[in-house]
Amino acid sequence: TYSIVQPLGVCAGVTPFNFPAMIPLWMFPIAVACGNAFVLKPSEQDPMTPMFLMELLAEAGAPEGIVQVVHGGREQVDGLLEHPDIKAVSFVGSVPVAKHVYRTGTNALKRVQALAGAKNHLVVMPDANREQALSSLVGAACGAAGQRCMAISAAVLVGDAKEWEGDLAAAMAVVRPGVSDDPEAGYGPQISVAARERILGYIAAGKAEGARCVLDGSECRVDGYPDGNWVGPTLFADVMPEMSIYRDEIFGPVLVALAVDTLDDAIDLINASPFGNGVSLFTSSGANARRFQHEIGVGQVGINVPIPVPLPFFSFTGWKDSFFGDLHAYGKQAVRFYTETKTVTARWFDEPSTSSPNMTIGLR
């Protein structure tokens, strides 16, 4: 008896704007390597990067039509989800859309892996390396303009670490957005006017809800680009769990800081969140690190690593409302997702057949 894996047939992927090359590369290379054809529906906000990937794929000698690109919006996504020839769908995007993709796809009896939003926390213990912790917080919160699902958007300052708030604000204040050829720019603009307006709405809501805006990036401007979708680094303190700036994924360079007394309090706070994509702990205590990584209800954990995205031979293992499905993206789980397992049991005979029925199904 032995098992083999075989391809499903045709698979599909729906990808977001923020990583227009990387996320498609999580999907179609593995699907094709497993023997499938693949249909990619990239974000309509930056469709040219996936087309460049298709040019590279053709230059590499891939069979014509093995990967195809369909541009569009919801109508095209629903068409893929309901098409009888598509056997599996991979998705990365917001929670509401991920739920729609998962429900629609599974209702059509397809395999679905839907990676969704996040509210990632970085816990700072008093014994952490101050410079490393603050530098990591700033980079993880503001890098890529906060437009990544593994960005750190909540800082949890434990005990005396709450006294580092001023240093954190000072470190964020020196970071500024700019254009791609500006060597001093820390990050670029938001993807669209609507994205910028949404972030500004959350900044206004945070102020109205009683959070203390330590650093306000809502009036950020970049010389020479007055109409750019700029948002400067923004830091809120005295944030409470019921505030919208803590509950929701803002997807911008906005960091909210919460103060707690103990590591247990930090774990309870994070475990109460509906999201479970990534979390990080900065500490010099191995005991704290070991307890944290076992008790935290989040799928990807960093110890003194601010953005714990796993290497490709692992899988991207979000939990709770950050993932809908059974098998995660890339790594070994992706191979299982894009294949079906067949188990073969064989028997060969050295003696002539008997005339009587074999009622025992013996294997000797």
C-alpha cells in the first residue's frame, strides 16, 4: 500500500494590491509545480506587475496558457468562485471579502484558503533591548505605509516599558514619506485617495474617542507633490480596547499604544482580539518568550522579530478571523492544498487462482 499525490486540475488565485508580485508568487508557482493550470485575478489597482510576471513566465518556457490572468472586480471573482472547472481558490484580502470568498467557494464545493486582515501586536517587556524594540516598532508600523497584513499596528507596553512612549514618538517623528527616488523617504503614499481618506477618518475617530494623539500625520505634505496620498507617522497613546482605532485594521502608518501591568495582561489582551495573523514579543527573558509563544492565540509568533513572516518552506499560518480554510498558503500545506491524495493497495499472485470465493480478502 502506498499513496501518491495528483493535481486537482485548474486552480485560481485572487490577490491584493499591496504585494502585486510576492503574493501571486505564493500561489501559481506551487500550483503549477503540482501539475495544475492556474487562473490569476490580480488587484485592479496595480494590474501591470502580474502581467510582467507573466512575461517572465513565458520567457522561462512555461507552456502556453498554463497560467492565465483575468482582470476585473467582484463580477470576475464570483465567476471564478462559481465556475465548475475550478477546483481550488486562494485569496488574500480584507476580512469581509475573505468571508465572501470562503462562503461562496465552499458553497460551490471548492477548496478555499482565504487569508484575511489583521491587528498585529508587538509586546515590549521592560527587559527588552530598548533601541532594538523601538527601531523595530517604528519600521514595522510605518514600513510600506502600513499597507501590509503583517504590519505592527498595536504596541503593548508592559510595566515600566510604558515610560518609553516619548522615545517611541521621537523615533517615529524622524520618519517621513516620499517618492521612490528620494533616498530619505521612509515609505511611499497610500494606494488611493479613498485609502488615505479612510485612514484620516480613523485618526479623527481616535481623537474623538478619547485617545491621546502623540504624533499626528494627518496633515503630512511632501514638497512637489501636493496632491499625493500622504499620511505621516501617527501615534496614539492611552488607547482602550473598545476604541475603533484598536479594534479595526486601519492599513496605514498608524500605531496605537496600550499600557498593561504584566505579561499575562498582554496575553489576555491579544487573545481577546478576533484577529490572529502575527504577534511579536521583545524581551531578554527566555522564560517569558517560551510562555508567550505557547499561550498566545496567534498563528505566527516572533521573538525579538517584529514581522514574523515565515520562510517559504514553512506556511503562512494565520488564525481566527485572519484566515478561513483548512490548509494555509505556501510551504508544505500549499502542496497538500493544490493536490489530491490517492492511496493504492496492490496484490500480485504467484499461484493459480482458486475456484472458491475469497471471503476473507487476505493479503498474503
